[in-house]
Amino acid sequence: MEISFEGRVAIVTGAGNGLGRSHAMELAARGAKVVVNDLGGARDGEGASLSAAETVVAEIEAAGGEAMANGANVTNMDEVQAMVDAAMAKWGRIDVLVNNAGILRDKTFIKMDLSDFQMVIDVHLMGSVNCTKAVWPIMKEAGYGRIAMTTSSSGLYGNFGQTNYGAAKLGLVGFMNTLCLEGAKYDIRVNSLAPVAATRMTEDLMPEQALSVLTPQSVTAGLVYLVSEDGPNRTVLAAGAGGYAKARITETPGIYLDDADQTPENVAKNWDQIVAPEGAEEYTAGSSQSIKFLGKAAAAKGIPLSR
């Protein structure tokens, strides 16, 4: 069945170029009214111009869609709230939020100014927090919402010279994990996209031949499913060059050490068993870890956990 966004309103941040532009164009092509948000800054976040967002809006309108340009800085909650208010005034609803805005300020940690670390956290993590905070009560009242975070393999796995970026990107996964729990009864689904694509963010990081297959459109196909009515919840979808996969954080079964044996030496002695991947599980709430460890301790000590 074809995925449609007829009657839906979507906000896409960082939508003046690259992945954000691709996301906005595709959502509009499938019927969504789109707020094309872009500060219009350089890759490092410097500068501002509404022209990029206005160009995307013109393209959407030329194709028969409906959109509005917005230059809100996602790090400024007042500007974000004004953007959301403008969308509500024009269309009366917000169904989809794609947190895509981002910047790069790469350096090895020892050479990185803390101001550059803070700025990347502010744009990627706090920018997503601000936008989500502004739309959350609207989605809660409507009993419907679809939100996508943009994480990264740099956050999931690490990447040299990107401590700031990686910290922000993995922070978004933690943000998603708890929002899913809080939004479930309101049918607010929250997912994360881990993309790799040829954009101005990656143009000097990969050879041209590789960039030719890393189209933004292939990533957008995954994003559009994530924010669709029948999309999943609490999923980290990796997408790039036509490949799609789910990234998961799992925990091994581990071991139990009795009171007298709880020493660092015994942790070292049992390390291979602690990290053995067999039987690893993906948890959907932090309490699952507590329940596992308490269960092991109770079984070893003969303590009943139920009353």
C-alpha cells in the first residue's frame, strides 16, 4: 500500500540542503504540508540566510505541493516556538517532526575548543529537544505524532575527530528511548535515522566514486517510512546507498558473583563470560537491567522477589 501524508503537516529542520531537502521534498510529494526550516548557515553553523529554505519551498510549490519557509535557529527556543505557532496558525496541526538540522566542527578532542563541543551539542541534541518540546503538547492533544531524530554511526560506534558530534548523536538515541515510553499512550512514535549520504556534510570525507551511490533519496526512503502512520517505534534505522538495517543496543546475560566474590579480580577472571554475546538481549526500558541483576541475585540467595 502506498504511503501517503495527505492531510498531514510536517516540520523538517535543516531542510535547505542535503538530506533535509530530500526529506521535505518527498513528504510534500506524498501530500504533506511542509515547514521547510533552515537557518541558512555554513556547515560549521556560521551565518544565516533564508534563501535555501525559500528555494526548497519554491520547488515544492512548483510541483503542486504546499510549504512554508522558516529560518528559526533550533538552538533558540523562542524562535522554535514561533515556528511551531506559525505552522499551527496556517494549518492547525503538526503531525510529523523530522529533527535533521546539524553542523560539524571536527577536531581531535585534545585540540577542540569546548565552545565547539558545546555548539555541536546545542544544535544536534538541544535543537532536537527544543523542537520536540514545542510540538509534544500538540501531538499529545491530537493523540498522534511521528518524530524522527537524526543519529549517526559516529554516535553509535565512534569516529575519529568527532567526540562532540558522536556525543550529541548518541544522546539523541537516549532521548528517543525515553520519549517512546512517555508517548506510547498518545500514539506518538519516535524513531532515529542513522544516515550516510552524499551531502555537504560528507563531501570532503569520502571519495567521489563512493559519494555517487550515497544518494540522499535512498536515505529519505527509510525516513519516510519511519514517520508514516504505520511506521515503527523506538527503532534506529541505518540507511545509505540502498542499504537498510536496524542498529540495536544489547546487553549480554553476564554473570553473578556472590557477596564475598565481588572483587575486581573476579571480574577480571570472569571477563570472557561477562562479555560473551550468546543470549544478548535488547531491552526496552532501563528497569529490565535491574530486574535481570536482581533476578540473578535472588536466585543465588533464595530470596523470593514476589509478595
